[in-house]
Amino acid sequence: MRTMKVEFYGHVRQYHNIKSEIDANIHTVLESGQYVMGPMLKKLECELAGYHGTKFAVGVGNGTDAIWLVLMALGIGPGDEVITHPNTFFATAEAIWIAGATAVFVDCDPKTKCIDPAKIEAAITPKTKAIIPVHLYGQCADMAAIRKIADKHHLKVIEDNAQGIGAAGKGFKIAELSDAATTSFIIQKNLGTFGDSGALVTNNADIDAKIRKLRNHGSNARNVHSYGFNSRLDDLHAGILSAKLKHIDEYNDQRRQWAARYTAGLKGCKTIDLPTELPGYRHVFHLYVVETKKPEWRDQLLGFLVKNNIDAKTHYSIAIHQQAGYPWGKGARIAGSLANAERNAATCISLPMFPELTAEEVDYVIAKVKEWDKEHAPASAAPKAKKAVPA
Ligand SMILES: *Cc1c(COP(=O)(O)O)cnc(C)c1O
């Protein structure tokens, strides 16, 4: 097999494939003279609400702002606790920190890596106000179970859906069982613009109205202001996103096909575990994350792939509760063992995953992972392995 370079992202390929549609929308915005809070943003918000089947969609500056703006709109802040899990992008907890609330970390499910609903109740105190499940790597958390707990304890639920646009659970859609679902449109997400922006979708008119003001200097009428910020989704990005949103289902289907090809190609490997899709769920594979069965293998396999020009990465090799930069003592609390999240941080490897991959590239990645696996598989399981297992 010839060597090749396999990138982690395909942003430019995607642009080239739908260049005329993106360029047309950019042209429309430039010619309109309306670049902030203009008609293209309105159009995108309508399309996002339509896509999710929600009453409202609000564009904001980025996916992190979307989370803390929802917390703020719900009146959650200092003195309140918000439950989430630590094996996610830092921003999930960062948003809780910005809102002034205390993050409470519970462990993830060992298989899906999403929050383990069975761990939530033990973490609830009289201060608990909300749960933020993350649809990690593109697979929905168990929202039905989370909704039940939230109802029993009168908690709000905010879905951090930065990684799962287009995903669905068994019998539920995004934003159907929560107060709001937030998302990020930074370029590397499944729906990404050439820069930063984010949004939230909700069926709650109060959240919609509050965030429309908060994002725009506390104003919804000229010269009239109350407490607020500047966190807007500008019209150029709205135009780019509107063009891409038309293709999101096709892009996610393509990701699912590459995931199926990885899984079929790698299923015999002895040194790694492969991602699981829950029955009845639609996983949109923002990331295709394998885990080495031994932590000491992670950097070896990652190094081998990188040496072979495969741009593999880790998501996320330092869990949030392991970050020295988090405000321990006042800004966060750990509830119970976080062993699954810690294991995930020590063993995860994300293989290249984007719609515009080619079969040749995916097969090259599979071949290289298998080559490493053959070398390192335990001798008893692979009698022909050339080397013994490292001690
Ligand atoms: C990307 C991401 C965010 C933050 O989005 P930004 O647009 O970068 O602020 C939040 N949560 C998760 C899970 C993410 O992956």
C-alpha cells in the first residue's frame, strides 16, 4: 500500500464542493449592506428552527456563549449547581463557570462516553438547578432517562449539542426533552462556518426572548437597553451556514458510512475498542474515537499513526476535572468516582473523520491501525505477532 497523507479535517474540500452556493450567499450579504442582525441571520434562524422542529432558534457569537446565555436566561448563577460530566470539551464547564454557577462532575457511561444517568441522582443537592448532558462525539445522551430525573427533582436540562447536529435518540429528537439545545458552528463541527458562531434552539418563548435581548446589549428596541452583552451571529456566517445546512443530512450520512467502514475494517483488532452506536440512535460521528485497551498503548499508536502521515488526535486527553486551570474549591465539585472519564482521557484516539474523506484514505488509516495492532496484540490472542507484549 502506498503511503499518503490523511488530514483530520476537510474544510477546503467541502468549500470546493459547494463553492457556488456559499459564494452566492456571501455575495447576497455583501450586496445587501446589512451585516449584523440582518435578513440573512433571520433566514438562518428560521431554517434552524425548521430543521430541528423547534419553535425558536437564536444565533449567538459561539457555542460557549449559547450555553451560558441559556443558563442566564433560566436565572441560574452564583450559589447554584449544574451537573455535567468531565470528559467533554472544556467549554461545557467553562460556560457554567462564566455563569457563576458551580459545576458538579459525574462519570460518563463506559460505552457511549455520554453522561451516565445512573450517576446523576446521587449528585443532586438542594442547590442543583440544571443538568447539561453533552451529545458527545455525535451520539445523543440518554435524554429519556435524564428527563425523568429532571422532572422528579424539578431541574432544567440544557443539551450541549455542539457535536451532534442532525443526531437523534431512540424515540426523541434534539431539544424535544430539554429546555434548550445549544450548538457551535466553529469550522470543525459537523455544521461549521469559516470562523466562529453558535446558536440555540428551544420551544420556550421566554428563553428565546431573553437571549434575543441579552445577545444584543440588552436591547430589542433602538436606544432602549438593559443588562446584556455583545454575542451575535453575523450575517456573513449566517449565509455560509445557510448554504451548508441544506447539505447537513447528506454530510452526516457520509460520516456514518465512513464510521461503518472503519468499524468493519477494524473489528478484529485486539488492542483497541471501537465506538458503539446505541440501537435506535442516529450517531452523526462528529468524531470516530477508538480506545486502546491499555493506557500505555495510546501514545504509541497515536505516534505510529502520526509518523505515517495520519493526522489522528485525542478528544480529550485531559478531562476537565484534571485541568489545573479550573477554579477548584469554588467553581466545581466532583460527585463520586470519575474512573470511566479518566480512562477515556488516557486511552482515546480520534481517527480522521469528515464527509469528504475518500475510501482510499479510510482504508489507509485502517491498514495502519491494523499493522500496529498486529505488532502489539497479546501473544496468546495473536500467535503470529512478531514482538512480545511490552511489559
Ligand atoms: C465546540 C464545543 C463547544 C464550544 O463551542 P465554541 O463555538 O467553540 O464556543 C462547547 N461544547 C462542546 C461539547 C464542544 O464540542
